[in-house]
Amino acid sequence: MPELPEVEVVRRGLARWVRGRSIKTAEVLDARSVRRHAAGAEDLRANLEGAVVLDAVRRGKFLWMPLRGEGEQPTAPPTQALMAHLGMSGQLLVEDSHQPDEKHLKVRLVLGEAHDADGTPLPAELRFVDQRIFGGVFLSRLVPTPDGQPGGLAETPLPLVPEEAAHIARDPLDPAFSRDAFHAALRRRKTGLKRALLDQGLVSGIGNIYADEALWAARLHYARATDTIRRPETERLLDAVQDVMARALDAGGTSFDSLYVNVNGASGYFARSLNAYGREALPCPRCEEQGLATLIRRESFMNRSSYTCPVCQPRPRNGRW
Ligand SMILES: [Zn+2]
């Protein structure tokens, strides 16, 4: 499953290669990949052809491209967006037309001609490739954000969000993310800290891996009761979340310059620099630095696993699971 930094890599690729370009033709090669578009593949095609991709926007793991439909005024706010749901294995590739179709090519958009700053033509096609069919693309209506802030992280932010993404909270990389509001919401919940981090209604885009890494970095146990959390602890936790995501983004950044917008761009990061996640019975790096031979512990949590250091992250006396 792609995590937030991987989706952000894709967003930046789209912003660079696709933003501002028109869609000349749209071809659906597998109707299963557009099943979320209730009006059907033909309606999707008709809406996409002639539209202009205005931007690439992300909130949590939701990714969308606001469109200006054919005949719509350039000054009017866009009314719909193309959502890209990557699922388990979805990829968005920007490629030249002469490149052979991928085995699992599902949707092809042929884009209007465009050139980079030195006059080199940009690749002509945006392709959605998906091996396992859990992902897909569809159109969603843009609605105003309740707080009047931008809908998500974007190149040219607009206070609009697709209906499908309106229910989820902002993510910690969103410039409009409020630490005050997050801390207050955390204190109002009566739950465990990791459960709260995974709750998309409270904060979006934090999956199991980043939750464990951030809790380890902030030296907080996953079962810490959220209604007892103090402001400095919330600050430490959010700093850790932002830091671990920024490092993952740096590691995934190598794909920005290629013609390849790849959801797996950040995967190398996981193998190299994880401190807790997936490290059962391996030394805690922070304890090791202090000459302690503490081993990371794995426990079952919400049908998955939690990885903690028993010394750095002591179990709370009145924890919540
Ligand atoms: Zn430790």
C-alpha cells in the first residue's frame, strides 16, 4: 500500500509533467479500473476529452487533478476533479506514445503538446497502470472546504475539495494543518495514541509504518491515553511524524527527475532507515547508542503489528488500546 510520501512523489510528478495540459483523448482499456465512476466509462471519457488539468492536489493519500471542462471559463472555479486512487499497485506513468503499452495498462490519456523550459517536448501520455485492480480513476465533484482553507497540498491552492475526500482530516504536511486543533481533538478522544494516529477523521495519511516510526522517535507508547496527552508531547509527536515523512520524501525524490511517476519511489527508504517498524528482536538504535542492548518488541494491534522499544517507550499504567 503506498504511504503518504509515495503519493506525494506522484503528486509532484503530475504537477511537473501534466499540470496545465489539455486532455486530447481518453481511452479506458479495462472498465474495472473506472468502476468508481458511477456514470460509466463512456461518461468518464466524454468528460475528460477537451478538459484541461489545472493542478495536482493531495490530502492524506487522496490525490486529485482539478479540471477545467471544455467550454468552461478560465476564470470560473473548477467544478470537478479527476481522482486517482492508487490502491495496492496503481501507478501513474508519463510516457511517450511510442513506448509499448504496459501489460496492465488500464487507462490512457493523450495530452496536448507541451514543452519544458528549453523547448524539449514533454511526453504525450499519462497512463494508469494497475496490476491488482484495487485502484482506479473517476470524476468527483469539487465542493468548498468548510474552513475556507485550500483543499490540500497543491501548486496553486484553491479552497475546494472533492466530495470523496471531504470527510478526511488534513495531513501533517498540509500547510493548513492546525496543531492547536489536532491537540484539542486528541484530548477530547478517549482512545489510544496509535489508534488516534490511524484515524483518518483526526489526521490523515499516517499508516501503520509511519505511526510506529513516529511513536518511537517521540518516545511515546502506542497505548498512551489520548485524553492525558500534554501539549509538549503532541508537539514532539507531530515533529516526529513530519520528520519521518520528510526523510521518506527525500529518499523517494530520485524519481522526480525521470519521466517516470512511480508510487514505489520511496520504497528504498523502508529497507534502509526504519528504526522500529519491522525490526522485531533487533536492537533499538537509540538504546544501542547508549550502550544498552534493548530489543524491539512486536505486538498484535488492530489485526496488524506494533513495534516498540520497551525502554524508550514504556507501557503506560492506564493505557488505552
Ligand atoms: Zn530504545
